[in-house]
Amino acid sequence: MQTGSDVASLPLEQALTELESSVQGLTSEQAHSRLRRYGPNEIAEKRRSPVLTFLGYFWAPIPWMIEAALVLSIVTRHWADSAIIAVLLVMNGLVAFTEEHQAAGAIAALKQRLGSSTRVHRDGVWVTVAARELVPGDVVRVRLGDVVPADLRILDDVTVKVDQSAMTGESLAVARGRGEVLYSGSALERGEADAVVFATGASSYFGRTAALVETAGAASHFQRAVLRIGNYLIVMAVALVALTVGVSLLRGNPVLQTLEFALVVTIASVPVALPAVLSVTMAVGARKLARQQAVVSHLPAVEELGGMDLLCSDKTGTLTQNRLAVADRWTADGFSDQDLLQVAALASRAEDNDPIDAAVLAAAAASPDGSVEQFTPFDPVSKRAEALVRDAAGRRFRVCKGAPQVIAALCERDSAAGQVAGVVDRFAGHGYRSLGVARTDDDGAWRVVGVLGLADPPREDSAQTIAAARELGVEVKMVTGDQVAIGREIAHRVGLGGEILDAAMLDAADTDGEVVTRVEATDGFAQVFPEHKYRIVRTLQARGHIVGMTGDGVNDAPALKQADAGIAVAGATDAARAAADVVLLAPGLSVIVAAIRQAREIFARMTSYATYRIAETIRVLLLITLAIVIMNFFPVTAVMVVLLALLNDGAILAIAYDRVRGSAQPAAWDMRSVLTVATVLGVMGVAETFLLFVVADRMFGLDRDLIRTLIYLKLSVSGHLTVFVTRTRGAMWSSPAPARVLLLAVIGTQVIATLIAVYGLLMTPLGWGWAAIVWCYALFWFLIEDQVKLVTYRLLGSGSKLRRAPAAS
């Protein structure tokens, strides 16, 4: 027995045969047998233990480094160090854990869309059963207001209207008749019908959407960047720790002392606060975005918004107003535009809350002349609405509006009826839906008054917002479930261009390179289904784009989950909100443009911190290793390293509030530049500190314990000054002035570090004289480092140009 999409395309009688069913439905025995065979009509959730999920965050390069430091500190009985390291390890895990459960939320929201019970014909009688018990071959009855419980084929010779906008993105309810499909999750707006179930659970339209949500999703560029940083540092740490331990053992040092060496080198190599500081930076940025009416539900999306270079935008309600309006009109000879609108308004009724009636009444503006004595609402079978009207003179006449071909047939004796088909074709070319209007004359004969062209008009700010997005280097593509002509007209009016592809061509996208190229080059897509939206995003990502996707319906959930930045627009369904990374509270695209600007500032802060943190790690790690290997000298103690981590990284949390200038183009992690500049600054810092050691040891003959305090203060002061070097690619004075909170945090922690060194808390007292010398020494090299940074970026830039030149030629 066939089920699913294969049955959807068969003639109805053949479909019933394939389903081994009839218009009488199944017996209870057949239903129970099929329930065992096909399973419940529900969306299965794959649940993972929260404990296992939490523990998973401790299995990655940076956690490994922290865990190694924790083990060594326990073995060497450095209990204070152990406690601090353990707290930082757990904190990083908790921050990551709070970012979980995106797909689970989306699946739960999808399940809520399905009806809980339904009427089914079994054993020759109508009974109410739980929707989860439906099986292929069941005959069900759906009525006004029902949510369709499974994929159905209509059995009755009737026409119903079904709202499937949440499923397919179509802006208006659609008519469905005998043999046609009703998708699970759509809602009946008018009529009732008996229908046969042909797909349930995972095989249904809804189930396929849920499956896409489960499989959708890609590692964020933020996560990949942290992984690369971790890999870079862990390779360096392993090599230097091995070198330190090997040299120490060859020298015959005691095992405990060797382990202490390894502990200090390991602690120095671990950027313990790197994930937490980057997450806090994004969290602070997320709060700022919330004030812009953009709520971030997945923190890495903040960074993805800043790097996004391509935005796939839903049409209805995002680029358009999500309401029908009269866009064009044609009147027959003898009638004016005012006559056309007046007659159409008399055939409309506001209390029905019909979108077409609302558009007609809004266009007519003034109340129509005449009183309606009898009104027949729109009937899907006759495809028209009609009213009996009495005018001010007491004369009666009839008015009607409806499908143009129906109106033309009604007015077959009127010569104007022959022009209607041409008008409809012309309107269709512009993407307008046509509405025929007619009235009776004095002798009771029907006459064509005209045709109204209806469309969902663009939002007033759409064209301006798209232009602003392009200035930021973000290309916008429209994605809609409506017809190609409608999509082309809207795209033209908002300034996107007229190259709109029918989504059916995407079915060959995996194998046809030309199709993939067209996906990248087109201005938008029409007649799109969920699988198409998902494929569009995947295809563009495969071409190297950072893709944003907006949407509001269940049909958008898989693509929202797969996109680098999934954006649920105002009024989105629960499923779309659960799958998205960002939820907009205000309509339109203007909120997204504001969010992109804000996100790029956040990205600049994260890049600044990452460069600083890697440079500092290299500076301390390499210094300790070289001092131990070359001179068998311990330049800083474990306590000093922990103090450096606590004071410097604690204060650097304030970088989340720093004033920065966001990029004018999509921002992406240039790890080559980050690692190169950080390495240059780190190595330079090591050279500075060794020079200070030589001067203190050889020229002034200071005690080694005093030199350790000297080096500690130098590392602390230089470390924080490095922040002001890395916060811009240009000269340090070319960027906006640092935020007050950052300045206060740096000054405050360095005052504390200076006092600790001067008065000798947990170390040998340094005194104010040597402390002043260290400050002057650090400030001198701070100015030199800024110039070295400029030269490094200049060399990196010219290197990139040299590499790109052959490809361009």
C-alpha cells in the first residue's frame, strides 16, 4: 500500500485503491493494524538527557586545557588555584548550556499546531478519536475552524476555503475541491468536507517540516572561531609544556617541582575566560538589540547578524503590508471609477472580516449610495457575492462581485464581457488578483461595471530599507509562496529587481551547477515550499555566504533553523519563533538593518578582545617557558598567574560596553589576521619583559623574588594597555574614545595590581620607585606596539592582494 506524496498525485479513485480504503473508511480492526504499522499521527521528539548535554560542554579544546590545569593544581595541592579554576570551568559550561534546546522548542511549537481530536468514519459510524490515532485510509470530516489533522484528499463534490498561509506562505485562503489536497496544520475558513487520510506523522507535510527542523542548523562562525583559537593555543601549550617538563627532568629537578612548572605553564596557556567574555559581550549587545525591538534567543546570532552578507526575506508582512488593497482598476464604457468602487462596496460587508471586502470598502472610502435590503455572502461554489439594493429614488437593482470569468458569464449579453479576459491577463502580468464587478440595469439585465486589481502593497519603508541594507553590503532576496508574477511586481516596486525564479527549479539544485549559480544570482523566489526555503539557505551557505532568513509561519521553521541568522518577524507563529535566533517585535525590515549595525559594533568588540586575549596568553606562556628552559628561572608564581587572569579578564568584561565603530561591510572572523597580529604583539611583549629582566638582574642586581614581582606588574600593566592597541585596526587615536566603564575598569584593576606589587600581597614588596619605573617602561612600549600593529596589518593587507591577483587575472 502506497502512502504519502505518491498518493497525493494519483487520481482520487486510484488513490483510494492504493490506500486500500473507500468513502466508507476503515474498520476498527484495520485502523488498529495500520496504527501498529505506521505509528501514531504525531511528531516524534528526540530527547537528550540535560545532564549529558551539560557534560558535553566540557569536551572541547579550551575545556580540556582548563581541566588539565585543574588536575595539576589538585596534584600539587594548590587548593586556592583549584577552586578558582573549577569555578571558571563550570561557569563556561553554564553559559554554553543556556544556549541549548532550540530545535526542541521548534518541534514543541509545531506539535501545538496540530488538532487534538477529530471526527472519523469507522465501522460505518462517525466517532471522535484522538488525532494521533489517525491512519492512512481513514475517512475524516473537517468543518469550519478545524485544524486539518493529517494530509487529506477531499472526497465530496464541494469547495472549501482553507488558510494554509502558515504552511505555504500564500497570503490569501485558497479554494480546494474534490480530489484536492488539504495539508496537515492548515485551517478551514469556510465549508466542510469528508476527506481520506493519505499521510500521517513523519510522512505528512507537517512531519516533513518537523524533520527538516530537527536536521537543520549549522555551527555558528562564533563557535568555529573559538574552536580555532582553542586549537591554536592547545597545540602551543602542549608543545611548550612538554618542552618545560622534559628540560626540567633532564636537569634532575624534583618531580613535584616539575609538576609545579607544568601547572604554571598550563594555567598561563588557558584563556579561561575567553568563552565567557565573548558570551557576555554578545549578551550585552543582545540587550541593546532588544531596545531596537529585536529579541535575541540564541547569542551567537548576534555575531552572525554582523557577518551576514545575504538576507532572504519573506514577502508577506515583511516587504508588504499583509493586507489587500485596490492596486488597479478597469471600467466598462458608461461607468466611472467611482461607479465601479460604489457597486463593489455595495456587494461587500464589513462585518464578515473578509480581506477582499475590507480592501474594496477602504478604496471606496465614502459610504455607498443606496441601502442593502438582502445580502448573499461569497459562495465558493458560485464564486461570487450578491446584494439587492434600493437607491435614494426607491429603485431596486442587484450588484455582485466575484471571479472575473463568473461575472463575464453572468453578463454574457453585455459586449463589455468579452474584454474581461484580456483585462485579467493584463492584471495577472502585474501580479494582481482580479475581481469582477457587475450590476443590473433598469430592465434587470446584468452589465459589467469593471474589474478591480487587488494586491498586497509594499510597506512604505521597504524600498528605503533595502537600499540601506545594500549600503551595508547585504544583498536582499525575496522568498514567497505566492505566484511568480506577484513576486516580480513586488520585487520591482521595492527595488529588488525583476529576476524571480519559480522554486520548482530548485529540485535539481543538488546536481545542476547552473541552477546553483542562478540561485545565487537571482533577486528572489516564488511558489516556495518549506523544502525549497531550506534548500535555498543550504545552497547559499555552500557558496560561502552568511545567510539571514526572515519568516513568520510554520513553513519557515526549517529554513529559520538552518540559516546563520534566523529572524522571526513580528506576528510570527510559535514554531517560527522557536526555530529563530532573533525575534522582531516591530514589523518590516528596518529593524533588521538597525540590528545589523548594532551587531557589527558587537563583532568589533569581540575581535578586539580575542586579539588581546591570544596576545596575552602567548606573552605569559612563552615568557614562562623560555625563562624555565633557558635560565631555569621561574619568572612568575602560580598565584601571580591566577591574579593576572582574575584582575585582567575580570576588568575586560567591560569591553562589552566599549565605544567602537562597526564595519561598513559584513564582518567576518579573519583568523589569519587575528592570530598573526596577536602573535606579533605576544612575542613583542616577551622580548620587552626579557629586556626588563636583564636590566633588573645584570645592571641593578635585584633579588630574584623582587624580579618576579617586577615582572608580574609589567605583565599586568602591559596586558591592559594592549586592549587599547587591539580595539582598532588603525592608530589607537583613530577610533572613538573608550567607554568610561572600560577606562574605570582598567584603571581600577591596575591600581589594585600596583598596590599588590608595591606592598607585597602574596609576593615580595616592590616599592613605589620600581613601580613607577615599570609603568613608564610599559607606557613606552605601548606606543611602540601600536606602530608595530599598523605595520603588521599593512603587510597582511598587501599579502592578501598579492594572493588574489592571479585569481582575478
